Amino acid sequence: CRSVVTIHDCIHLMFPQYLPNRMAYAYARASIWSAARKASRILTVSEASKRDILHFFDVPPDKIEVVYNAIDERFWNRPDEGEVGRVRERYQLNSRFVLYVGNIKPHKNLVRLIKAFDQVRKTPGLEDVKLLIIGDEISKLPALRRAVHSYKLHKEVRFLGYVRDETLAILYRLASAFAFPSLYEGFGLPALEAMASGTPVVTSNVSSLPEVAGDAAVLVDPYNVSDIADGLVRVLTDPALAADLSRRGLVRARDFSWERSVARTHEIYRQVAA
């Protein structure tokens, strides 16, 4: 029958070293290829992901449609001040902090973020800054804990694990900067959530992230620890830059709409079904 397949990204093919074995890579490649070949249309979430699909699979470019993701409305809503106070008290947020939100996986580049954060704290005036990391399954990346111990950042880096979306929306707004130095993203929702929250964003200059962030973030080389650190230092020490990024981020985030994405997806399904 006719079909439409959505391929969010090609991460398993881009980073096969993070898969458990060669069979996992073969399975990922075969399953994606089969779906892409048989489908009448392919949906993906960024031009970067479209380029990756075309790189790995011989399919006609006009068969692939880019339909962007968007964010939940809760990130647009200003939270209740009483709830903000409770979150601040619960997590003892008494000083400035840099926030990371996302999976705890190797391609998220958190070990380099820890190293960069160590450099940030050595900058005069930034000795009090903390780093909050939100994400599950921290135990699966022991290198992250080793990095914290190696740089003696036990009291400065906090792993909060999973938090409710309502709490997450508040943490975005309380953060002085949002760090997202990922090596690869099909789209990169956390960066967009931070921008919608008015938080200055420092993110990678690779994959889909420049496409999503536009001119509303500081873009850094995610493979260069010093570049990540420099980007964070710029945001944390330049109030005018932070305010400008906050303003640009709010405007940029409005460019992405579930209403428009749903309408386009519906249109594509109707075309295939016709």
C-alpha cells in the first residue's frame, strides 16, 4: 500500500561507534533503507536531516519533505511566581547557573561541556556559576562522572535526573545560559525550548542546530572545548549580548508552529492518498 515514513535523523548511521555491535548498525541501515525505498513520501524534521538521508540512501530529493518540529505551549507561558520560588528553594538555586537538558548519550558531548565549564569557572567573576544537567540514565555514561571528579567539580555540577515539564519550564527561565553543544541533532528541541523561555542559548555550529537557532544563539565548535567555554563566557559576562539573544530567541522560536507543521503533514498524507 502507499505509505509515508518519518525519519527524524540518521544518528545510528552517523555515529555507529555508539551502537552495541555491528548487527545493530546493519539493522538500522537496512530498516531505514527499506522504509525509505518503499515509502511514497519521506518526512523529516530539518534540511540537515534531509541532507543526511540523501547522503546515505539513493532516493530522489523531491521525495523528501521537511516539516519542522515545534514546542509545547507550556514553554511560552509565564509561570506563577510562587511556583518559581518553590522550584528555586527546592533545588537551592542561590547562584547563577548554566543549564543542559537532553539525553545522556555520547553524541550529546557532555564530557566536553564539563571540561568547558571548568574553564568558565576560572574566568574572573564566574567562580560562583553552577552547571545543572537534566537527563535520565546518567549511569550509562561513566565518563561523565569521571570528568566531574577529574576537575573536582562535585559541588559545582549537579545532575537532577528527570524533572516534570512544569518544573523544566521554570528551570529554563531561571538559567543564566543554556548550553547545548551536541555533535548531532535531527532537530534539537531543547535549544528551541530555551529560546522560547527567553534564555540565551549557546549551541553547536553543526548538524541541524544552526538551522534551528538562526541568528538567535551563540554558535560554537562542539569539538573544541575552548570554543564552548568562550561562548558561555561571552553570554555570562556580557549583559547586552544576553539580552539581545533573549530577544532574538523569542522571535526565532515563533517561526516554528505545530499548527503549520500539522497542516503540512496533513496535506502530504492527502496527496499520497489521492
